[in-house]
Amino acid sequence: MAYFSVWGPDCERFHEVVDAVIVEDDLGKRLFVGPNANDAVMTTWHADDTLAEALDYFAILACPTDGFTVGSDYWIAMCVHNPEWATTIRRQLEYNNRQ
């Protein structure tokens, strides 16, 4: 994982859990270490944004640190138990990819 961005109910708490896992890894096995000393897994939460704004951030503005940029061509957008949000995600990301 090079970049983690989260939106939705309780997203700040989920963001904190992911940050805690990254910090714990940094103190232990160091599985999330980039090739450069200054690389870091970037994390953001978007509690005050609309789903469309959070998706725009994810698709357009989220950029991993330099060492993680190479090979960062896999993107995952996940929705749990909300078909309406899943449809919005699919449509908006397909639209952004065509731009």
C-alpha cells in the first residue's frame, strides 16, 4: 500500500486504525517501507467531503511519495453494503479514467 484514502461514516476512526498499523510496522517488520529513506505511506480521511469530492481527491490528487510512484498502477476503491455508493464510485472513477 502506497496511499490510503477513506470516506464515509466513522472514516476518521478507520484512518486512525490504518495509521496505527503503519506505525506499528515501522517499529517492527517494516513491510511498508519504500525504496527511499523519505518514502511514507500517505493517509487521508474525508469526513467533511461529499463522496464525489473524496473520489476526485483519490483519482486526481492522491499521489504517493517518489519511491512508491514506480509500480503504483493498482488502485482499489471499496464500498461495503451500499449499492448506491458502489454505483457512484464505479461511474465517477470510470469517468475520471477517460479524462
